[in-house]
Amino acid sequence: RAPPSASLYRTPRCKGLKRTHLKLEAH
């Protein structure tokens, strides 16, 4: 849904944020 977010998923530093973002989308 968000192209810029997809690039963050590939970033190892944002690996933890990836799970957090998935939880936000779950809501």
C-alpha cells in the first residue's frame, strides 16, 4: 500500500519496525 514502506522492509535496521508496522496494519 505504501511504496516507501516497502523499501524500509528491505532495510535490516527496520527489521524490528517491520513487525511493529504489521501490527499497526492488523488494527
